[in-house]
Amino acid sequence: MVLTNIESVPGRKIVEHFGLVCGSTVRAKNAFKDMGAGFKNIVGGEMKSYTALMEESREEAIGRMMRQAEELGANAIINVRFSTSNIAHGAAELYVYGTAVKVE
């Protein structure tokens, strides 16, 4: 599956258009990791536990989007975009979407 954030796949021709596909996941923070992150807020530095959480969330959401595109018969997703939002206190959604197409 080819993923791109532009309107085409360079060097390939779009031969079929399947429409919007998406994937999302909602993740909650871990109380123990929150304590470590709170300390980082005071002294500064990367919040590695949150970086890992976001990386896992992106992978899961992209995987769900790709499965949806594959079910439609697509072999590429163009115009891929990400969005995040707070769902509840301590929980956030990561949403990814794009246009499923077949390229040759």
C-alpha cells in the first residue's frame, strides 16, 4: 500500500477512485507515566512515554485506514492527513484519513 500526503503517486497513474478511507484510535494516559511526564513539565525535556504513545496511536490508526482501503481494492491512499482531538480528560483521539485509489 502506497501512502502519500500529495494528490498523486509520482510516476504512477490513478486508474480507479474509491473515496474517503479513515482510521482512528482513542488512547488514555497511564497514571504512572503521567507522574513522570509531570516531572518533565517542571525540568523540561522530551516526554518519551507520550512520544511512544503517539507513535503507537499513529501506527494503529494508519493500519485501520489501510485495511479499509484494501477491502475496497485500493493499492494506494493519497492526500493522507492526521488530526487529533481531546475526547475526555486524559484521553485523546488520533484520526487519519485519505483518498483510496488504485494506481498502475
